[in-house]
Amino acid sequence: MPTVLILGAASDMAVAIAKKYASKGFNVQLAARNPSRLQALQSDLNIRYNINCTLHEFDALNYESHQAFFDRLAPKPDQTICVFGYLGDNETARTNWSESAKIIHTNYTGAVSILNVVSNYYASQKSGIIVGISSVAGERGRQSNYLYGSAKAGFTAYLSGLRNRMFHENVHVASIQPGFVYTAMTANMKLPPLLTAKPEDVANTVFKAATKKKNTVYVKWFWRWIMLIIKSVPEFMFKKLKL
Ligand SMILES: NC(=O)c1ccc[n+]([C@@H]2O[C@H](COP(=O)([O-])OP(=O)(O)OC[C@H]3O[C@@H](n4cnc5c(N)ncnc54)[C@H](OP(=O)(O)O)[C@@H]3O)[C@@H](O)[C@H]2O)c1
């Protein structure tokens, strides 16, 4: 039975991804801060899908722990899905370095730290699949969320480079670009229903990207075109917009 590791497993998206993989016969390793709160999900997956779901303590910001965290996993996962992230408050972050650092380090540094460990192992095995959840926010900086967006831009570029390196090691790396998704992260935002995906849509996209070895996938296809339009607005006009 194949095994999937889900990093940031308490999020709504991660729960949907865990259910999707369990329904396809994968054993699931749920990694999160305070993983004991995931016991109900663990039991549900074990009983409903007759798989082996295990819980693992993981903090993306505790870089020094990442190698030991991965070394302890038995079996090693066939696939690793990097879901964790932190939107933060852009306005607070402008004057508060610890908020800026938390946004940058959760979305970029922490992801790089753990995926370096995972990818080195997969390279040594000449097999494995990595899926990273980035964001369309990384495609052009906007005044409302450029700290989060710049960290996701870095993560998107990291995944692209990793995909290029890992291709030669028989390891696939997929980048997922969600637009808006209904989750705890966006619970206090008024989102346009037509443009907004559900966590289950993300889960289906992740599974398909991994299975069909897709490179970059937009959860809702039209976000690729929305971002193309946004990116094509000339800078002298873009800087005047309130986005
Ligand atoms: N929702 C959207 O519209 C949207 C759009 C584009 C991209 N995304 C991306 O999708 C991913 C999932 O987001 P979501 O919407 O499901 O948000 P969410 O509900 O806020 O989930 C974020 C998860 O990241 C975890 N996390 C944060 N810091 C962590 C750390 N230091 N170590 C380990 N885990 C940590 C949180 O853990 P705790 O439960 O312990 O706090 C939480 O479970 C994120 O990468 C996000 O940036 C979301």
C-alpha cells in the first residue's frame, strides 16, 4: 500500500487531501503542530477506508527538527504534500518584523527546509512525488498582501527549480496554484462564489497532479487566464490600482 505524507495536516485543505488519498487506498501520515487534535480524523480514515493513518508532530518553523522528523517516518512516504501556509496580516507586518518574518518563514523558509530533506531522500531512491500548494498571490505583488505573495512567489520558484532538478532523478514535483478557496484562512473574507474553490476541489487537483505528473495546475482553470490578464497590466497603470 502506498503512503502519503501531508505537512500542515490540520487545515481544511489538508483534511480534504487526506480523505482523497485514503479513499484511493493510500496510508496517510498526518503531520501538524499538536497532532493529537487530529485523532478523530485519524480514526475516521482508518475505519472508513481501512487504511493505516498515523499522526506526527511537525512545526515548519523548527528547521533543525526537520531531518530528524523525516528520519523517524516509517515507512518513508511515496508522496509528500506540502500544505501548510500563513496568510498573516500585511498591514501589521509593515511595522512589525515578527509578523513579516512569520509570513516569510512559514510560506517559504519552512517549506524549503523540509522539502530539501524530502527531495534529497527521493533523489537517493530515484522515486517519489512532491506536491506543493503555492498561490496565485505569488504571481504579481499587490498592496494588500505582498508579504504573503512574495513568500509564495519564492516558493513557486523553488518548486519550479526543484522540478527541474528532480526530473533527472525520476522524481516528480507538482505546483498547485489555488485562487480563492473556502477555508479557515479566508473565513473572514467576502469571496466571489464563482471564483472560489472548495477544499475538495483542491484535493482532487492535488491527486490528479500527482497521478498524472502535471507540472503547474490551477485549481479552477480560469485562474490561469485571470493571472495572465493581471500580469499583463503595464506597471505604470498597475501601481495606481488599489488591489
Ligand atoms: N484559502 C485560500 O484561499 C488559499 C489560496 C491560495 C493558497 N492557499 C494556500 O493553501 C494552503 C492551505 O491553506 P488553508 O487555506 O487551508 O489555510 P489554513 O486553514 O489557515 O491552514 C493553514 C495550515 O498551515 C498550518 N501551519 C501554519 N504554520 C505552521 C507551522 N509553523 N508548522 C506547521 N503547520 C503550520 C496551520 O496549522 P495550525 O492548524 O497548527 O495553525 C494550518 O493547519 C496554504 O499553503 C495557503 O497559503 C490558500
